[in-house]
Amino acid sequence: MGFSKIVKDADTACAGIRDGMTLALGGFGLCGIPENTISALVKLGVRDLTCISNNAGVDDFGIGFMLQKRQVKKMISSYVGENKLFESLVLSGELELELTPQGTLAEKLRAGGAGIPAFFTPTGVGTLVAEGKEVREFDGRKYVLERALKPDFGIVKAWRGDAHGNLVFRKTSRNFNPVCAKAGRVTIAEVEEIVPVGSIEPDQVHVPGIYVHRLFQGVGYQKRIEKKTLRKV
């Protein structure tokens, strides 16, 4: 059956996360964020973290909790979004921000997981994004060199997982989770349900267990909605 990657809880899964490390956290807005692991990180009190995430959630939820505790020194993100604390910390100089186009951020993580050190992209050429980076011309078009991201820990939230670490995400909660899982040198996955090994059809596996090192069943998911918009009838 192989070695089980299941650990007791979020606190156990966070063993080895220390001050100054780089973490890639899955999710998009508040959709598919690793709620339990973020709470454990807040309790752990690690500081001077570099967090890679599409955005930082909202002021009072998700990575917003870590910003409140001043645990994060740098964000690598593509959207400041609805988080006013995130915005104020950046504008005051208290928090460093590496603003990255969304597709580029996804590709930087994907490249990290694939063992590709860097790649050229046309996105950002002629803007602040390209400052200090190599720009080359291919077939008459300019491209900027972007380095891959290889965080110390990838932290993700999935719908289902098994003891071997195979993961399945539900609908749009897949978002940045797979690339964060594959990029991390050590990957922590929290899941809503642990299922028996062999019960996930191979074609339905979104992240193979080879990328996952620790897995636990989360509890008390709020699954908050960042901004709800309803059609007027």
C-alpha cells in the first residue's frame, strides 16, 4: 500500500516551518484557501515570511490573519483586492510587494514544479514589471525573462485526498492549488475528506501524491465568499 502521508492535524503538518521561509498558498480570493493551515501558522507565530499567493484574502480572514499579526514581510501576488490592511501596509512600506501578472505568477509556480528555472513571456514588456529583468527579441517580438518560484513549503486545500497524497479539487477551488502543490519543496495538503487508497479514479487525480508530503483532514471550514453578487429578478 505504500507509506501513509496522513498526519494528525494542521499543527503537526506545520512542523519545520520557520521564520524567514517562503510559502506558496493556494486559493483565489477566499475560494479554496487552506483555512486550517493558515490558522495553525498564526498560532505558530512564525515571522518574516514571504508568501506567494494570488492575493491576500480579506482583512479578517485567510492570509489577512497573518498580516494582522505582522508575520509576513513580503507578498508575491497579482492582486491587492479587497484587503485594506494589505494595501495600507504596502503603501506605508511595512510590507514589500512583488506585483506579478496573474498568468505569469501561475507560470512561475508551474515552472518551479516542473524543474524549469526561468522562461520568457511577452507579459509586462515595457512596464514596471520588466524593470531590472532581461528582455530579448524572438521573431520580432520582445519578451521578458521571469524566474521560476520554488517555495520552501506549498500549502493547499483540496476536496478529497488519500493516504498516498493524491488530491482532487472541487470546481473553481482548484485555481492556484495544483501549481502551489507542485512547486513546494515540502507540500502540505488539507482536505475535506480522506478517502481509501484506490477509490479515486486515476483520470480524476488533479495532483499526484508524489508532490504531497503531508496530508490531514481539515475541520470547521467557513468557505466564505469574498463578494457576493446576485442577479436582480
